[in-house]
Amino acid sequence: MLIAAAATLLLLFYLMVDPSESGCVPQCIFLKMTGLQCPGCGAQRMVHAVLHGDLVEAWSYNPFLLIMLPLLIFMGWLELRRDRYPRLYAGFHSVPVIIVLASAVVVWFLLRNFIL
């Protein structure tokens, strides 16, 4: 229950505060130190755009996370219900799934910084 309340407050914050214009949201330390965008760069602005229904703008900030958003939401929901759906939970938290997701993040990092 506490996690749901915290997530709701965070979403309300991003609904009301535009990270592009506000100085009160953290900036990416990795980007500042290396000049490279981490796989999550643009996530705050993407969430703000999604909450305002602007999927085109959200895509411009971080298309990978926008595509992965339904899976991330499902996995968060599954985490809260792991006792109720233990086989499904185990399937999504298996080594092969973790390797595929980690590989996708690495590929996105490489594409974003060196190809696109």
C-alpha cells in the first residue's frame, strides 16, 4: 500500500511539474560526466509527456522506455502480487528474461549514443 501511495504521489508530481522547465528535478549525472546519454535519459520528460497524453513528445525523449512502459507497469504489478501468481512471477524473473532485458538496455545505450 505504501508503494502504491508513493508511486501515485510521484506521478502527480510529474503531472504538475515539467522537468524541461523546472530546476527541482534531478539531472543525469552520467550525462554530465561523460556527455553520453544513459538508457534512462529523458525518462522524466517522457513520463510528463505521457501523463499529458502527448505520445509523440514522449517518443522524442526516450522511445525505448516508452515501448517498455507496458512491460514495466506489468512487472511492477506482478511484483506486488508475486505471492498470488508465483509461477508467472518466476517466469518473468528468470535468468533468460533478465538477460534479454539487460541486453536490450545495452543495445539501446549503444544505438542512442553511437548510431542514431
